[in-house]
Amino acid sequence: MTKDEVLRCLSLPSASMREALDLVTRVAPSPSTVFIHGPSGSGKEFVARAVHLLSLRARGPFVAVNCGAIPRDLLESELFGSEKGAYTGSVRTRAGLIENAAGGTLFLDEIGDMPHDMQVKLLRVLEDRCFSRVGGGAVIRADVRIVCATHRNLIELVEQQTFREDLYYRINVFPITLAALDDRREDLPRLVHLISERFRAQGGAHCARLGASAIAALQQATWPGNIRQLRNVIERAGVLYPGQEIGAPEIERLVAPRKPIDRQVETLALMDAVREMAAVDDYSVSGSAHAADAAAEGARELIHAEKGFNLRDHMAELETNFIKTALADANGSVSAAARMLGLQRTTLIEKMKKFSIVRDDA
């Protein structure tokens, strides 16, 4: 991101973003610590970079660290660096991120996820601008501007005693709050233009062109993922419709959230499909191909619809539902249910034991 891009973003029409970006331009030239709060994907890192690029430290480095993404045991050495021999495997002195950001800005993203013991060490940096490497005694001057951000409610974390109250007041010098995209839909046309412009600058010359109906559809959609989700939609549109003008139907397909899967409904639908296929005597090769395509598409939807999809668990749940449905349709008769499922009676009994199914469950 460049300073010119930041300045172009100052034209966003919503009152909340105009206020936030006005605060950015006011605080950027000062050395004050900035605290950015907003939902995930709302543009907190963009605001942090804007503060840096409009500051007197713009020529220095911008170093971003996600406090929740680095393992607890590594966070201290990542931030403060380490001396040779400070721990097993430490074969040389290594500068940390604070030193790497010297002369520039250190962006501490998701500071609400920082371990409690590390909060004490960070407090010293904020108060004295001094720190020591892990395993070292020498005091090093921290020549950095610090910007913090989180999507979490730090006041609640302070009340729960998982975030230090003194650290909260130390970072909350100059707060900037970002609204969710759903609360500032008037920004969407301008954001689409800015995001598309950036993709083109990065080599994506074949971005899709969004017509008036496409923009209207975007403004009607819901955006739980905020600007990050919008950027993904625009990127997908460029991949699927390079250089083409698209309208509301295409946008609705790109934006539509995936529906949660009802396992019982899914099982019954599959059984109905199997019965229909069995009833067709002249089931052709083309019909088989169509069914295979439909099955592949169904599997694709299923895999991508759920976070942490596990095939073994899904198949166990699916098999359980098939057995229970067959037993219910067979009025509890194991033999009849086995015939419906194309299984030997003994095999069905073994599966019922495996999944702890009794006839009363059906």
C-alpha cells in the first residue's frame, strides 16, 4: 500500500469512515500510541499502515505481528530477540521484531490474545521505550511507534482479569473505532473501485466489471467477513468472469452464504435418490455420468461448507442415519432393514453395535 492509496481512501462516503480517517490524519504526525478496535476483516491493518505512511516515520519499516498467531513460548523471543545461548538451539544473537521496526512502526494485531505474562513485558516497552533480549541484561532503546488492534472487547477482558488494566489504559491513548461493513453499505461502490484498482495494479488486469445491478446486489448482501470478504468476492469474480461485466445474478452466486447441512434431511434425500435410480430400468450411461457429476458437486459443497470437515465422522453420521431410517421404515425389523440397505443381517447387527443403535432409536 502506498501513501497515494491511503489518500484515495479518504473519500469513503460513510460518516463513520470519514471520522475514522480524519482521526488517522490527525494522529499520524504525532508519536502517540494508537489503538484500533473493530470486527475481524474491517480494515484494522489498513488503518495501521495509513497511520505509518502519513507519519514522520513513513521511510522506516512497518512491522506487523499477530499476537494470537505466534505460539506462547516463542512470542517473547520473537518480539524482544534473544542472546546466543539463551535457550537450547540458540546459536547466535538474534534481533526481535521491536528492533527490526526501529525507526518505523510496530503493529501489534490481536493484542487481546497476548499471554498475560507477556503483557507485563510489553507494558515496560510502552512506558520506558526500553527492553532486553531474552537471556541478555543489556537495556536496548525501542525506537518505534506502536499501533495496537483487536476485535475483542478489552474492557470485558479486563473485568475477566485476562487482560491487564494498566496495559489497557496505556495502549488506549488514541482510540480509533471501525464499523462493520454492514453498518456502512454506502462505502461499497467506492470500496469495489479501490479494491479492483489495487488488483489491477498487482497484475490482475482482467478484473470483472461490476454493473449497477451488481453493486446494488452487493449493497443488499450481508458481510460477516467485512472488507476481507468483499475483497475475496471481487477476486473470485475476476477469476470466473475476467474482463466481463457482471450483474446481480453473478454477485448473488458469489456472495450467497452456504447453508448449514441437516444430516437427517440429507440422508432421506440420498435414500430417495437411490430408490429412484433403482426404479429406472433403462438407466443410461449419460444418466450415470450426470449422477456422478451431481455427486461430485454435492461432495464439493459439503467439504467446503463446514469448517474442520472430517470424512470419517461424516460417514459415521451418514451411515447411522441410513440405518435408523431403514429400521424405522421396516417397523424395527432388522432383517427387513438389512434388505433395504443391501446388507447381510449379521453385518447390520454388527453396525448397530458399532454405532450403539437399538431398534427403539429408529
